[in-house]
Amino acid sequence: MEIWYSFVDHFLPFAWTHHTFMKNALLAVLLVSPVFAIMGTMVVNNKMAFFSDTIGHSALTGIAIGVLLGFQDPLWIMVIFSVLLAVAISMLKTLTGASTDTIIGAVSATMVALGIVILSRGGGFNKFSRFLVGDLLSINPKEVLLLVFTLVGVILLWGIMFNKFLLASVNPSLARSRGIPVRLVETLFCITTAVIVTISIQWVGILIINSLLILPAAAARNISRNMRQYHVASILITLTSGIAGLLMSYYWSTATGATIVLFAALFYLGALLLKPRFA
Amino acid sequence: MTYTDTILKSQRKSCGLCCTKLENFGVTIGKTEILSDLDLHIHCGDLTAVVGPNGAGKTTLLKAILGEIGHTGKLSFLDAKDCRRNPVVGYVPQRLDFDLGAPISVLDLFSACSSSWPVCLGHSRRLRERASASLASVQADHLLNRRLGDLSGGELQRVLLAMALDPGPDLLLLDEPVSGIDVQGKELFYNLVSDLRRQYDLSVILVSHDWSLLSRYADRIILLDRTVQCCGTPEEFFSNEKILRAYGPAVREDADQIRLGPKIIHRRGGVHA
């Protein structure tokens, strides 16, 4: 961390970088952005926008279970819970054959309700509201390290599995004929999405985390013609809106996550307008 | 480069798979029995056509052979020495259900199939050449950098065929590969498949509704409706009383369409599918 601090002091000698929390947050943005950008591309490809939304909302129940079990820091409980939920949703999907949005709609509402009921017992819901909005500026070096591991993990996963994810998303039968265990690959992807969404939720916030995942990829999709352009565009958009959002939230004193999402939304709008040139 | 050269280059040694054997084969999904009591023996070098009404279980049969759906009974792939082996299966789906807006280029899809290097990092020159050569074999090399969503139906099916042929498969499964494609496109597709299986001893299972084209290209036709209703060479098949009674009109209609084919080509003046 010391290296990063001196790097920032040396190369970015601005008023806002005098605060250590801003240095931490900047590093966090630089780490989280690529993760969300590349995960987002495949989430959008798989039409899983509502899936990741459900995982985000269900974090509330994860927190509630953690609190019930008496943990101070419910992160691990949340991760385990969301992984279980991800597996459950993909199993429900294959077993019942019902349409995904019905299942997800049902699960999402139930989980939010359950979480609120447990957490609001005794009127103490307010202290959990930080999870709803998220607070990127409160991130500490230990948590930044967790993000480093997440980024490395996602890059490794992409290196090994990307082609399989892509084929399974294009056509399961085609993927099956290539010897890809489609169901396993899909479940693995669901689990990864769940873990990443859950890890980032306390800094971005339950209400907006899904937009951060979907918006950059959806924007990049409009202006790219192949997978490489798609990823590059998505990463650039997330990084730019991440940094811009962090800065502006500092000057406007607004919630960081929401400000970042607004910038991403601007990019989406811009990409929509540019689409006719690329399509 | 002719397409035989390019196929030779990308092809593994000539296939050692000699037959695909289905014994007492059945598929039940939920409580619905979709296929039952199937006994089939598919030899290599044979183009076996599967016909039948909608809902007869044709696509289910292919998916069960692929292993996507569970099945009862025995499915075995035997090579020349009667040893079991895991064959390379090529598959061309009926319709590639994908998001038309997805930024996937033909090259992306091709590389995703044939290498493990993540497609999102770009493509090596070697892969690009290999894909280009493979696509050339189905007269589609000009489509290399196009977006999947921009291809026409016939172009997309040819790209899928090229992918199914690389690496050289032992068994090629075609699920109504050319439904909804114009007559020239169909003939081009069937000619390619027919040549390929002769040269490389592929077993081909083709699901189709194009009766008249089948009679020209298939070695064997199977009428499937929950089980094998009738099986034989095209001559046997089309002289079967039962078949003619049930499908006569459809067969004649398709035959008429084929006879019209050359006229259409003539009028358009050398338009290629």
C-alpha cells in the first residue's frame, strides 16, 4: 500500500488525493472496474441481468442470516449464502423448466422480504442501510487486498474458461457437441457472478450494484463488432465512469457508487446514439 | 486453395469410427415418452436421413446422441476393431438461437470452438488462417470478420458446418440444417455434405423435410415417429405403399419445387446462394 500511496502523491498531486481514504478508493475503483467490466460482458451475453440483480438483493438475507448467527462481519456468510442461492436458481431452472424470469422474480422478492423481516426485528434496520447504498470511501487496505485477489481470480477464470462460457452462451447443444459440460460451466458462471456481486456489495450498494455490472457491457455492446472490442470498450467505459464518478462524488459530496453508475448510464446513452454507425 | 486441400490439412487421420449403434434406445422426459425401442446401426460413409412429422422426436434423437439429454438403452460407438471409443461429434443445429445484437464475429465463434486461447484477447495468425481455410471449404471465407448477427440464414449454416468439420468429426449430426433456406443454398449445402462424407468416411445423420433432395443424397432414409416406422434406401423408401399414402403429396410438391429450381437460377442470372 505504501508504494501506491507514494505513487499517487508523486503522480497525482491534487487536493483530493491528500486523503488516504481517497487513495484507497481510487485503487479500489481501478481494481473493481475491470472485474465488473469483464463479468458484465458475459452476464449480458447470457441474458442474466435479472439473475445478478437477484443475487444482489438476496445479499440482504445473507446479512440477516449472518446477524442471526451472531457474526460481526457477515461477508463470508453472505458469500456462502449467495453461492447456495445461485446453485439453487440454476437447479430450479433445469428441474422445473419454468422460465427463468418467473423463478428469479419469485426468489428475488422472497429473499428481500425475508431479509427485511429478520433485520427489522426490533426496529434496528437503519444500521444496515449502508448495505443498501454502499460506501466505497470506507474501504480499508485489507479489503483492497481482497479485491486484488478477486481481480486475479476473474482474470485466471477468463483465461481458462472464457471460450467455454462463450460457446455455452451462444448455443448449449453446439457447446455440448464440443465436449463442454454445459450445465457445469453455466453453474460455475452463476457461482462466480454471485461471489463477485456479494463481495463488492458493501462498497457499491445493493440498490445499484447490478447497474454497474450491466450498464458498461450494454453500452460496449452497441459499439463493438467482436469479442475483443467488446471487452476493451467495456473495460474503458467502466474505468472512465469509475474514476469520474469517484472524483465527482468527492466534489459534490454524493454517494460514490451511485455517482459512478450515473456516469456509466451516460456512456450507455452515448453508445445507443452511436450505435447506427457501428451496426 | 480447393476445399479438399484445406480439409485434408485440418483433418485428423481418416476416421476410425466404423459404426454408431443404438440398441433398445429410448428417451423419456418427465412422464412423456418421446422415443422408444429404437434399434439403429449407422455405418461410416453413410448419409442417413431421418424424416418424420413434427414432434416425432427427431431433434430429441440427435440431442440424446450428443449426450445433452439422458437416454435409456445402449448407445455405442465402435471402431474398425470393434472397440468402444469416444468419437468427435460435429453438430449443426437447426437454428442458432442467439442474440442478434451480440458482438460475436465468425472468427470469434470459430476460435472459441477450436482453441482454448481466450477469444477476448484476440486471435493468433495461425488460428485466423485455419479458420479462413475451413470457411473456404464451405465457400464462406469472406465472412470471417462479419458479426454473427449480420449473416443470412444460409451463410450462418455454412459457417456452422465449417465449424462442425474442424476438427474432422467421426460423426456429423445435422438437424434440419437448411430449413428456411432457398433452393440453391440447399443444394450447395447438400453437395458439400455429400462430398465430404464420401471422401472422409463420415457417418452423417441428417434430419430433414426436403424429401426430393433426400432421395438424391441420402444412402438410407429412416421414418421416425416415436420409434423407427420404416427404414431403407431411398428406392425402397419411396416405393413403400404406406409412405406414399401418408406423405405422397408432400413428396410430389417438393419434387416440383426442385424441378423449378434451375429456372429460378436462370432468371436471376448467376446469383449464387
